[in-house]
Amino acid sequence: NLGDISYIIQETESQGNRILDYCTMGMNVEESGEAEIIVRMQDKIDSIRENIGDDERYKDNRDMLVIVENLIHSYATSYKSGVSKCGDHYSMAADMDFYSMVDTASYIVKNCNKLLSLEMNRSEDLKERISSNFTAMIITVSIIVVIDILLTVLMVYLMTSSITHPLGLLMSHIYDISKEGLLDNDLGSNRTEAIDV
């Protein structure tokens, strides 16, 4: 919003005098691009309104925006009235309308500066809320990562012990067999049934 408000301030401060200069030179209305600038300012008002939203804390911002919007509407009306008197080229026939634009521009700038101040306060408030939400999010993510690491370590331990314990027993039996050899009692020769050869 700060950039949009600054744009409105910058354009309204210079546009009226620029148009008065066009009148003196008899410049073509369509080629000047001034109508597009006014439309762009009106679009920026809509964008600012959308960004401010409906939060009750920013009622002053919305009220100031309505004042600026009404002034820009008056500003645009003066421009259209002047252009209708000029025809295709700016002329001194509409100088009163364009002088009215210059007068209205001073009120627009004054109220835009107030809106700019309110929006700077709103930006600081939003920045603080984002910062506090970010801190809470970092803590939550850290807890999830620690729990995830602990579960991974537990799963690795259980999987390795379920594999290594039987292998350890097998290795122990193989070692015993290699050390002692095969004895009759290991093969179950103490059985009572006879073996025919």
C-alpha cells in the first residue's frame, strides 16, 4: 500500500500543472497519457482497500481512504470536464477545470500523507504479528523434527537388533561347531531308535 499511496501523491502533485502546460502548448489529449494515470490512481485505491481489509483495528485507515477516494473522484471529474471543453487538444478554454485539479491535488496529497502514516503503523503491527507467528512456527517445526529423529533412531535400533540378534546366534553356533567339531551328542545320537546301516 505504501507504494500505491506514494504513486498517488507523486502524480497528483505534478499532474495538474503538467496539464496546464499542455493547454499552453495545445498538446493532443489522447497522446498525453494523463487519463490513464487517473485511471491507474483509481485502481490503486481499490488495491489499497483490498489490502486494508475489514479488520476493525484499521477503521481509521478505511475512513481516510474514503476521503482520498472522494477527492480523486472530484479530481477525475475536473479532468473530464476540462477535456470536454478542450476537444482533441488541450486549450485554455478549460483552464478553470485544470486549476481546480491543482487545488484538489493539494488536499489529496495532505490526506494521502495521513493515510500513509496510518498504513505505516498498520505495517508495523502486521510485521509484529508475523514475527510472533514465525517464532511459534519455528518452535513447532523444531519439536516435530526432534520427535521425527527419535522415532527414526528407535526404528533403526529395532530393525538392526531384529536382524543382528539371529545372525549373532547363528555366528555363535557356527563358531562353536568350528571349535569343537561335530560330536555325537550334537547330532542327536543319544536317541533310542536303531539305525540300520
